Amino acid sequence: MTCRLLTLLALLLLAAPASADRVETELAEPQPDFAQPRQILLQISSDDETAINNILWNAINLQKFYGVDNVEIAVVVFGPGMAALYRDSPVQARIESQLKYGIRFIGCGNTMEATGRSADDLIDGVDHVQAGIAEIVERQLRGWVYVRP
């Protein structure tokens, strides 16, 4: 009888919803859609591979939450973080994959100039601007949400 009781208890626990205590994020108005996607700006300014990978995961998690068609994500990179955008980057394959899913990567021309690098050193599909930090400022002024993980 004890074995049956334990089996029944185990089945009840397995059947219970795992997220019963989870509260869903309430979307603000206007809700994002194809015509009015959320515009989210992320920053990479460190060459720490763990930190870079965390930011790359943040970008994917945002796409999962909103849906690929309902969010625009731009990752602005400057300073030591520029190491992530060069062809010899340890995260090159991840960045190439995310470019295919519409995530934009924007490098800093000032950093490239200061470190003797050029646009030819960038992973194919990566954009660059003169000043990465100014790109962040101007996008914020145009309504982009700035998240610095």
C-alpha cells in the first residue's frame, strides 16, 4: 500500500504545472508587433568572453520573449569589447548566427582606429559607425530602450 501511495504522490507532483507560481510580464502599450517592434539596444564594452556570451544570450532571450518579428535588437560594441566583432573572435560563430536572425552588431570606428584595426577585420555583416558611444546616445534619443547587462 505504501508503494501505491508513493506512486500516486509522484504522479500528482509530475502532473502539477511547474510554473504555477510564475507571474507573466505584462506588456506595455502599444504592444509590440511587426509594424511597431520593441527597439532594444545592448552594449558590449568588455573583452571578457563570459560577459560577451551573457549579452548574446540576452539578445536571444529577448527575441524568444517578443518574437523575432516583434523586436529589433542592436548590439553596440566599443572599447575592449570590439574583440568580439573581429574575424578572430572566440564568439565569431555565435555572432554570425545571430546576424542571420536579424540582430545587428555595430562596432566603433574610434576603437578600430585606436587599435590599428579596420572594417576589413570585422565579421561579415557587422556594421560600424564613427563613435559607438554616440550611436547609443542617438538611438536612445530616438526611443530605443538601452539595456546594459
